[in-house]
Amino acid sequence: MPDPKLINSSHNGKFTRGGITVDVCIYRLETSKWTLEIVDKDGTSIVWDGEFETDDDAHAEFLASVEAEGLDSILKNPTTLH
């Protein structure tokens, strides 16, 4: 049986705010919901708890988190993500 196919979102890419740049990675297996992950310049990966129905939902959650907490705060305290 072949491995499930990985599907990447069109929202993926670099995001910069306040002089900090991260890679936004939104993806899913063809048999699952969407996952939101950001990767900082040092390669540290932060994955949101839970999954999202759509890649648009995941992207909206990322933007809302950046607006509410700031990108620097997300990177320093990833345990507050939901």
C-alpha cells in the first residue's frame, strides 16, 4: 500500500513581522485535516495543537495569533497555541 500523499497549502511561504521572518507551513495528508507549523531562522519548528478543517482556517489562525500575541511572543512561548 502506497504512503499517503502530502498536500501543501498555497498559503505556505515566508512571513515577516517586526524584523522576524518565519516559514509558514500548512499541510495535510490526503486522509487528514490541515496542520499549521512555523519554522524560525534557526530551524525550530512550532506546530499548533489540533487540526484545521481548511488551509484557509489554519492561515487565519496564524494571522490572528500574530495580531493577538506578536510573532516574537509565539516563538518564545509556543505552549499558548491552540
